[in-house]
Amino acid sequence: MTTLQLDLFTTEPETADQAGPVPGEIDVYMLNLSGGKDGLRAAAMAMEAARSAGVEDRVYTVHASLGPMEWPAVTVDGVRYPGSSELAAIHSQALGVPPERHIEVRRSRELEGERVPYDLLTFIAERGDWPWLGKARWCTGDWKTSLIYGAFTPIVRARKKALRRPVVCANVLGIRADESPDRKNRPAFRTTTDNTARIVHEWSPAHQISTQDVKDWTDQQGLPHHWCYDSHPGAGDWAGSSRCSCSLCVLANTRDLLLGVKRRPRLAELYALVERVRGVSFNPKTSMAALIEQAGHPGAPDPGVVIDDDGPEFDALETAVRTALTKPPKRDRYVRPGAPADALLGGCDGCGLEGDQ
Ligand code: SF4
């Protein structure tokens, strides 16, 4: 793995023409790291701002883990390539954030007197429908935003007690304009919460940076990028998946989905099982069953690596999903609008956390 003693902040300031917070006026910086490239780029810019104001001790990093649905670690030819959660922690360390200020959250629930992980696919199986765009994108809010909000509550309470005023937070996201029209129109800086406990500014400092520039910057800094972006782990060619979050995101483009199917056949089969039992396709444009078939055709992308998904965490997911499918669905099917193009519409490198934070 690349050394983490990095000179992160020698590039030209790319935020000069953008709105952003006054660094010294922020009490708590919340840098969202998904293990993907965009969150890291944004986090480095926010860290630079905090450092220049002498308030880097106010910086926290946070990763909302999707458990076995995010890209796991793989070992190829004796070399281990970290999964998303682990890479988020590595990125946090590279930014200079001490381990005690790196927070990982994962949704859980009480089951038979025990606290156990509650994975998104289990919820989908219980509900009987898939997330989609707009208001139907409950995956982001329930599996990321609300967890992160909750994780910062004790920190905000403690700061409020000391400051005797609402705590000003910067929620730093990796959203970029060239990901989608939706994201292009989203302000790089806006206030999403303003109450007696906290004022939260959502800040996307990398909003105007192109995809290529993010990749180039990552490579120039010698920072590790997720193996899923490469044609095969260790290639370093950025020729694999274009996004890094759920391995099989409902909003992903077809190539990414075919790569996900071929890289994680057992996970794809589990998605297809949910589709079959609930009678609702994975997204309005395609079904997981069709993607699995397409992935077997000549011309489908080479996965570069095939993951066994034979560990206890995946087994627990499969058991929970199969159990959920034995019961009636909890929700009526949401009628989803069709997707106009073969492109990821709402993003998902960290999903672009929505809602108040
Ligand atoms: S990666 Fe896609 S499916 Fe997964 S939580 Fe984000 S938007 Fe939802």
C-alpha cells in the first residue's frame, strides 16, 4: 500500500471561485468519506481550509457503512486491497485526522434481544420494493444521512454546552457538477439545518472539479484509490467501475452494473431472488435477472476479479434476506418514473447525502 505520509495540500486552490463557509466560524467539520474518490477530494479541500484557519482539531471524518453491500476487501496474488470502510479509515488517516475523530456508522436493529446489523437489501426484501430517484431514494437517508446526524449528536451537545449557542457544522460532501444535471444544479454551499442546537451548512468544495482532475489529483498525491475503480485490483488504471458505493446500486449505469454482477455473482443472485419473490424489478429500466443474463454474453466487461462472498457477514445478509422473503411485503409498490438515459442520475459515490443534516 502506498505510504500515507503525503503532501496533500500543495495543489492550487480550486475553491477560489466558489461559495463556502468561513473556516474559523465552523465549530465541527464533518467530512463524509465513502472510500470513493470524490469524498476524498472534497475532504482534502475542507481539511486545507480548516488547517489554514488553525482549526483542524475541529475536523471529523465519517463513513456510513453499507456492510456487505459495499465493495469488500479482496486479496489477489497475496496482496490485500481494502474494502470501502477500511479505505475510508485509511483516507482519514492520510488527511491527518486522528483515529478517535474517524467515525464509522452502520444501521443496526434489535433482534431476539441482540443488536445486529440491518442491511439495506434486507429492508428492500421486507418492504417489497427498491429505492429509486427523488422521494423514493430512501436508501440514502435511512442508511446514511440519519445515522451520521445521530452520530454527531453527542459531539454537538458537548460543544453547545461549552459554547452556549447553536453549534455551526460543515457537512462536507463529494458532490460534483459533472456527475449529473441534478448535481450540477445543486448549490455547492447551502444551509440545511438551523435550530437551537445546530446550524448545518452543506458544503461540496469539489463541485466544480472534473472527474479526470479528481483522478489525476488522487494519483499525483499518491493516495490509494479503491480497487473497484480499476480493471482489476492493483491495475491503477481507473478502467473499472465509475462509482464506489453499493456494488449494485439501483442508480448505476449498465456497465457498472454488469461489472458488479460479474464481480459479485452471489450478491447479484440474491438481488435476483428478491426481484423474483417480490415481483418487482431492480429498477424501471432493467432487472437483475436480465443483467445476470447479459453479463454472460460475449462483450460484457471483464470483471478483473470475482469475489466469493463466502464470509459470515454475507451469510448473515443472505439469511436475513431469505427470512424476510418468507413474509408478506410491508409496502405497496411505488410506481417509479422511467429513467431517461443510461446514466447514473443521482450519483452514488457516497450517494450525495440528502436531507437535513
Ligand atoms: S449506492 Fe445507490 S443503492 Fe446504495 S445507498 Fe447509495 S443510492 Fe442507494
